[in-house]
Amino acid sequence: MRIDAHQHYWSIGRTDYGWLTPDKGILYRNYGPEELKPLLSQFEFDATIAVQAAPSVEETRYLLRLGETERTLAGVVGWLDLTDTQMERAFVRMREHPLFVGIRPMIQDLPDGWIVQDTVAGNIRLLSDADCPIDLQARPRHLPDLIRLADRVPKLRAVVDHLAKPEIDRSAWLPWSQEIAELAGHGGIYAKISGFSAEPGRKWGLEDARPYVRHVLDTFGPNRVMYGSDWPVCLESSTYPAVLQAAVDFVPSGWTGGDRAALFGKNAAAFYNVAFCAR
């Protein structure tokens, strides 16, 4: 089974995105399964993991409802308020839905230290004890906090999204590369090969991302990486086929067919515990 482990659906009629405003250009319109499905078929992906794009439980429920009628949607990474001392109640209710496979706090624009404050780290420990995966949407400045979190929560099962968004246009290799390698030393941490096309206002080509992607592939190894297109966000500077082809090209030549199958599906299925084949 081939899985695109990171993509988004949204409807601009919803009011909980915050960031999704008319100045977002190509992103400021509805994106749903009917537009992605032909691409999944063309490139032989069986399923996707839809990841939250709004910090609200309501948006998570919106994605879960989409999955009830869209067979290619194998799981939803949703959102819960990790600062809520009563979060466990919301988690128990959310986990009753079979397509709920994890959460993602939107930390990339939050202050340093947010994810290791006592209430947040305590809730993450609760999720980890329940074997609930966590997506980590971080920037390089957050990596020291993620290392601290992994030290504090030994059972943490998490995946770093988008290579932690290194500043490729600035050739910012250090300390990003060292901290990524240190984080990879925690066996429960995975990495997504996703989001490596340029963000708005930044200029780099996909080929410029090669050493960064290769570093993540080399440090995490074939059993702890998963591919995600980051569609439709990738459309800001690239295309679905171009991002996929770049990921294929960046895989080390020594990786076996089994290693590549793990990157493009098997690892995501295991990490998120998706039961797509049984649906």
C-alpha cells in the first residue's frame, strides 16, 4: 500500500483557519478529495493521511466526516488543546472515531519553550501512554525543545513534519543538521519527507533541498521516514508530480525496494496504525 502521509483538505467557508486569507493566492480556495484523487490514481497512491490546518476540534471533525465518505482518506491527524488541563476527556471522545489517528499542535509560530511547559508536556505524556502519535510542526528554532521533550517523555511516538523547515535559501546547515541528528537518536521519533519546496517569500529550487532531505533520510534511516506531498500547500512553489519526483530522486542509491516501499507507505501505515485495507 502506498500512502501520501501528509496532505490537507479545507473549505474557505469555514472560519477557524485564521491564516487562510485572500492574500494566500492559490491556496485561498476550496481543496477537496475530488481534486486530489486523480493525482493519487496517476501516481499509484492508495490512500492519504489528512493533517489538520486549523487549531480547532471542529476542523478535526470536519476532516473525519470527509473520511467517512472518501475511501482514499485512511486517517486524520487532528488537533486538541494541549494547554487544557481537561484534555483527556476530549481525547477519549475523539479517539472513538476509527479514522482519528493522531494530533498535531501548530507549534511552528508559537514561542520557544511552549511544547515543554508542564501542562503541555503532561498532556503529551498522556497521549504517548495511550500510544497516540503526534505530528511536530516545527521550525529549526524549536528543535532544542523537541529534544528536551523526547528526553522527558520516553514513550513519545512523534514525527517531525517538513524536515523542521530548514532555511534552505540561506544554506542554514548548522545547527539544524546536528539537532536533527540528535533528535533521530530517539527511537520513537520519525521524520516526514515533506514540505521541502519553497515557502512564499523564500527562493530555492527543489534540487537545493537535496542535501537536507538526504541528511534526514540518512539519520533516521529507512524504517523511520515517510513521504508526504504537503498538497495543496506545495502548489505555492511547485507541483504534486515535481515534489514526488524529487523525493524519489533523493532516495539513497543503496536503499532496497523494501526500503523505498517503507518510505512511500509501509512506515506511515505502521506509525498511524491505519486499517485502510480492512475498510
